[in-house]
Amino acid sequence: MERKKYEITLMVNEKQVQGTVFAETTLLDFLRDTNHREVKHGCDHGDCGACTVILNGDAVLSCLTSVFKAVDGKVYTLKSLGEWDKLHPLQEAFVKNEALQCGFCTPGILMTAKALLDKNSKPTRDEIREALSGNLCRCTGYMKIVDAIEEASKVIAETVSGGAK
């Protein structure tokens, strides 16, 4: 018996992306199969957070999310944040604070941080740590990551308020 295939269209980083999937296809597999290699394939069990994307405003583990949950929704990956010549404040803060080393976990951490800051523009350090609790980093020790997210939140808040104090 042949497995049934489904034609779907998702909105990824504000662009329509079409593909053919099976019922068991994860959002991670769909994204990587459609050349969204910035979404990392880590543990495949929801333990590391490397595959985190934003789906309808929430940080989700794409390895545990059915691709069908994203139909009629909006998916954002690391490529939605900034460009080489115009980085997002989170990306700038990560570079400035040396909050990345090997970089494998960084896309997932940045997307987790973006989802946090979209919902809570001034998180405490404990709130940042709680948001990051599902993201593993084997290189940095997290302190610089928390520092970078805290700094980015201040830059973003200043940008939103127009620099007014």
C-alpha cells in the first residue's frame, strides 16, 4: 500500500512555501526539505531546542510539531530576523556579548528570545532563563546569552519608544 501524500502551502518568513508531505511529516523536515537550513536538526526528540522556530507568535520545537499545525499560520525562522548588513538587535547583542561559539544552538536560542521579547519586552533575567530552559548550549555557559538578550531588550525598548526616557 502506497503512503498518501499531501500538497501544502505554508507562510514562512512572509513567503509562501509549497511542498509535498506525508501525514507524519514534522515542521522541521518540511522546512529543511524546502531549503530552510537555518533551522537546525539537533536531537529529533525535543530535548535540545536547536530546531526552535516561531509559529503564530510562539516558540515551538519544529521537530515535535506536525507540519499540518502550521497550515494557515505563520512560521518565522532565523532568516526573518535580519540581514548581513542590518542585523536584528538580538543578533547584534549576541555578537557584542560573545554569546555564541560554535553557533549550532544559536538559531533556536535567537528564535526563543525573539518570541519572548515579542510577548515581554522587558523580561527579568529569571524570565529570560526560564524561556531558555528548553535550549541547550554546550559551549557558552548561558551567562553571555542571558546578558545579550537583556541588552537587546533594552535596545528594542529604546527603539520602540523613539529613544525617549
